[in-house]
Amino acid sequence: MAQLLYFSWVRERIGKSEEQFDLPDGVQDVAALIEVLRERDNGYATAFEDLSRIRIAVGQSHVGTDHTISDTDEIAFFPPVTGG
């Protein structure tokens, strides 16, 4: 199972910080995963409404939505981080 991690307001909208998730058949990249997650409920739909506001990491490396994923990956979703 893939390990999904949610941070900051993404976590708040979804209502959990992490979950184990079996990737459905045909889900081979981050974009397809996000589409499946959006269908789960309103919290997920709201969290993933504007992908320009979300960053993604697979195995702690920043990736785009076209990145290939597998059931053994750790996939994190979080807002852009700014420093100061």
C-alpha cells in the first residue's frame, strides 16, 4: 500500500494526516491518484480543488503530477512553503 501524507491546510480539509492507500488499477501517476482522491468526499475535493496551491513529494523528492507512482511509495501533499 502507498503511504499518503497530508500537511497543513491539506490535512485540515481532509481530516487526517496520513493513510495507507491501495492504488486502484489504472492509477499510475500522481494526477490519476488525485482524481481518485477527489471523488472520495468533499474534504478531498476541496483540498485538491486548485493544484497550483499544492506541492507533491514522492519518497521525499519534489515531483510533478505526471510522476509515476507505485503501491510502495510514500506520497506527500503540502502547500508551498515560504521562509523568512
